[in-house]
Amino acid sequence: MNIASIKIVGARNLVSCDLDFGSRFNVLSGENGQGKTNLIEMLYLIGTLRSFRAKNIRELIQFEQEQLYIKASVEKDASEHNYTVIVSETGRKAYHDDKFVRSITKYCRDMRIVLFTPEDLRVVRGSPSDRRRFLDRAVYGWNEGYLSAVQSYDKVLRSRNSLLRDPSPMLDLLDVYDVKLASLGSEIIQWRCEYLNELLNGYQKAFYAINQSDAKTVAFSYESSVSPDLLKTPEQIEPFLHHLLHEKRGEDQHRGSTSIGPHRDDLIFCFDGRNAFSFASQGQLRAMVLAWKTGEMNLLGKKHGDWPLLLLDDVSSELDPARNEYLFQFLRTTSSQCFITTTHSDHVLLDDDRIDFTVSNGVVSRQD
């Protein structure tokens, strides 16, 4: 799969543009604040219908513009399809081959995207919510039903929290919400754990390849209100979650929010059997995230039969020379279409199959 061309109108600081891309490496160079990440964000939006920066997708609309319009021509399996996204104050609309699409899952089915940002390199020492988002982005591409489950869970969670803050809540309605949260929450936990199990071997191999002189072992664990033993028996997760939600209801009413469920869980990176947060060096932490991303790409390529599209946002400037070299050596072994932003084009250690663009004051120009 690759994005052959894209038309963007009304996006953040970007001047309206109509761009053609190469099927392999597209390098976007420019100083900070010129619009490189905004372009990456539009590519991510066209493939996932989400922003990786804004909580409210309306924030992507350019100041004093009524809407954001993006249309991309996508080549897959020797055929070409059009994907269109329109964002306005009334919401978001998506079209596939000019037909309105109601199902996000259906729209995103063929769009496999791996995003790699400088913030990812700091995720091990970030907050639990940072790590949950990091994990969820990976699972979205791996399991097409995951996004729908998360959105449904979040909707029920907001409703339950609102009811918990009511001085006289309807207990029958709380019972309904508990059943729904337990069902959706158990699905999310199962899919997260299944993904981590699938990723582990590739993650470990990639880490050892990056840190050949480092014999330490790496792994990760999923920390949940559900006990580790129950995580091994998925059929027991739902009734256990339901029991905990009922048991913690009084505490939840006092605090006005739900304390149990996958929205409170955490992803722990382990280094030599201990939490990497405290015991790994900065270089080792970055190697872990780099290993995760290469493992993620390999896993998606293996599962879906073709390599995902890679969005690499100014990561090279954050990596030391050895890890930067490993990254581009790995990319040469794939057939992924890659979009790479950088402040200096010489950070991008690629010579073949490369097209360069400059981004300045929101203007994107191809360099011939």
C-alpha cells in the first residue's frame, strides 16, 4: 500500500497543496515550526480518521477556515482508490471512492500505518496514559475491530462517570453500565495482551540487534486490575471485571470516576527483569522503543501480507549515530512507503528510491 498523491486544503498552517509522492522514501526537510509535523498529521488522519496530537479533531482546521479537506489516492494490490476526509465544526465525514463511509472500521481496514515520533522515544518514562496511547496505536493497526471496541468503551465510561457524579444515581442504570464496561473492557484487555504476546519475540530480536554488546534481557508486562493469572484465562476476565466494578462502586461514587478497567491499566517495559523506567539508561530506553517500532512493522507485514506505511517524524535527530544507522538499515529491508521529516536532510541515511521535499512557512515544495 502507498499514498500516490494527496490534496490538502485548510489544514493548520499548511498552504493548500496537491502533492505526488514516491513509493518508497519521501523526505520532508525544514526548520521547526514550518509545518512538517502538520503534514505527517494529515497523512495519519487520512489513514486512521484520528489525530495523534489533538484531542478535538476540529483543532486541525486552519484559522478562519470553515473546513479541512483531504483527498488521497491510494494504491493497493494493483488498484487505486480514493480516500477523502472532511472536518468541519459539525464533525468529520469520510468517503471511500467518493462513497460516504459510516463505519470507521471499514474505512481503516486497508490502511495500515505505523507512526514514530520523538515523544515515543520518551514513552517508557512517561505517564501511564502515554503508554496506553502508545500501545493502543499499535493494536489499532493489528486488529481492525479494536478501534470500535475502544470507542464504545470510552462512550460507556463517560456515561458511567457522569452517573457516578449524580447525588442520587439510578442504580439499575449503573448495573447496565457495569455489564457493558465489563464486556468491552475484557475485549480490550484480551486484545492488548494478545498483541504483546505476538510482538515479544520480534521485539527482543530487534533489541539485541540494536544493542549487540548489551546482553541484558528485555520484555514487557501488562499491569491491570485483573490479576496476571486471570489474564491467561480470557474467559474469566469479564466476570472478574464485573465483580470489581460492583465492589468498587462506593469508592467510585465518592471520587466521581471509574477506578477499574483498561483505561487505568499500564504497559511496563522490563530490562533485565526490572522496570526499565528506573534501571535502563537513556540509550537503552530509546533502543527499546526503536525495537518496538521495528517489531510492530514486521508483525503487521507478516499478518496482512504487505508492509505498513511508516510516518517517521523527526526521530533521527533524537537517536545516536549507531541507532540511527540501524533504523535506516532496517527500512532498506522493507518495502514500506516512508514519510520522514527532518530539520537536516543529511540525518536521513538513504540515497536510493528517495524523493525530497522542503517545508517552509506552510509551503510544501518538491525538490527535483
